[in-house]
Amino acid sequence: MGPTHEFKSGSAPRASTVGVKRVTGSSAEADRNYLLLEGDPAVRQAAAPPPAASDAQLLDSYSRTIVSVVERVGPAVASIAVNKRARGRNAAGTGSGFAFTPDGYLLTNSHVVHDAAKIRATFPDGNEFDADLIGDDPDTDLAVIRVGGNDLPAAPLGRSRALRPGQIAVAIGNPLGFQNTVTAGVISALGRSLRSINGRLMDDIIQTDAALNPGNSGGPLVNSAGEVIGVNTAIIPGAQALCFAVGVDTARWVVQQLFAHGRVRRALIGVSGATQPVQRRLQRAFDIAQESGVRVLTVERGSPAKLAGVEDGDLIIGLDGNAVTGIDDLQRQLDASRIGTLCVLRVVRRGRLLHLTLTPREQAPA
């Protein structure tokens, strides 16, 4: 046992179980443990309650980031209500959208406003506006509408090209009618592909685990700097934390097209087809590096492909020196730059390699 101590008071102080105090010194008995006593000043100091912290101090950096994002972008997010005429009946629908310019231009999804007879936008401050459809693109599920307001809060557009999995992602929208709802998560993956309503493949889709529900469609996906990086577009029913947004770089391009033409211009050659493997003997015979191409199923009468001599059963493997590995790849290559431009189609027909020239025309609006 340690040395005894004499106390002047009438009774010895009670032992405390707060902890053990280490005393060091130069004597032989110096390095010993002593049970802390309630009368020890060190006990009184350790037991003192900490000063009360303010709410601002209690917010950690993650919370502060989310709050600042919502304060910056939230006022620009509108609830979109639409009336459509479907199968002879009036149908109501809801979604989300966000102002990206102060003079009333809003981004949303094509499936929210396509064929709408009436569109109305309501902002968090209570302001309501009737909206006009500037244009929409079902192939990317994007649309631009305009309201009559001026000096609106506008969400800044960022860049989706530099995103990395794991970055913070904040979704703001109006799921199931609950206005200005915020959910947060991360970028789960990049470069996903989804089918649009009309069957065309949408590329460069952002996957996130920020929760989305019906009504979130058209709302912004935002990074930690308060910049829009995507337009929320889809979920997988029955799955958890599998939500998708169109990248804002795609949205920028679509907006430019809609402002310039009222639609997105794409080229058309007039074939329907399916992705099919290239036989190994053909790969060896014609030095074809790719493993698949487009098998032509039908050729539209009077189309550029028909005029060029494309036939049912042809296997398309290239366009202007670029490999065509599937129907989605062919659609991607037939952009506006191909309209009215002479192109060379590389096809395999009954064991022969052919090069056919054609001039794609503009695809009719959906």
C-alpha cells in the first residue's frame, strides 16, 4: 500500500472512482498510483461540466455542407404541376424543375411536361407561374420551360465530366407532393446507360444513392459546392438506393439545341436493326477488330440507306472509318454533324465487304 495521509477535518473524504492519478518523483517510493479523492483539486477540475455549445458549433462539416447547398439551390427548385390529355381524358401529373437563369428558364424532365396542355410552377417562396414549353427531347428525357417571373433565384450549373464516385450528392425535389424535400448521398457510379421512353439509349448517366421518389423527376442533383451536376430522372422500382440522373454536361448541350432549334437535331439513315456478333471467319477474312455490329432488319423506303443500296440482312460494321459495334453505337454516331454530309457505310453482305456512300437526313421531331 502507499503512504498514509493525515486529514485535519473531522472525517476522511470518500474515495472516488473517477480514475487513477500518477505521481512521479525522484525518491524510491515516488512512482506510485494514488486513488483520487473527492477533496483533490484535480477531481473537481475533471468533473466540471463543459460549457453549453451553440447549434452552430454542434453542426459538423458534413451537415454544414448540406445546409449550405440547400440554402443556395433550394429556392430555385420548383414544383411542376401539369395537365395532359391522354386517351380522351384529362390527366394530372407532378414533378420537379429548377430555374437555371434569373429570367425564368427552368430545366425539367421530358416525361414530366411532354404533351402537357397546361404547366404550372410553384417555388418555395409561394410564387406561382404558368409555364410555356420551350422544347423537350425524349431521347435524353430533358425539357426546358419558361415562366413569366424575373429576378428568380437560379441554380448554378456545374460540370459532370469531372465527377468521381464517392463525391457528395444532394437531391432536391418534390417527391409525392412533399415540396422542397432534401436527400443526400454520394455518387455511386458514372457512365451508366438507361433506356429512354422511346427506346433510345441514354448515355453518361449518373448513379446515386440519394433517395428519389415519384415527383423528384426533373429536380437537381447538386454537388458540395452548390452546383447542379445532374437532372434527376429515374429509379428502379423495388430496388433500394439505385437512382439515376442525366449529367449536366448533356443538359447543357440539350439546352443549346432547344434554344437554337426548339428541338434536338439528329441524323437518320432509315434502317432498323439489332446488335449481332461478327463471325470469327469474317473477322479474320476482313481484319475486323470488333466483335459485333448491326444486323439490318428493315430498310425504310426512300431513305438514305435505301438509296445507297443497303439491304435487309446486311451487317453494318463501320461509319466513316469508325467502328459500329451495335445499334446504340450507330445512334450515337448519327448526330447533327452528319445531317446532309456524305458518309461511307461499311457493311458485310453474304461474305463480301462493301463500302456504300449515303447522305443522312434530319430525323423528324418526336
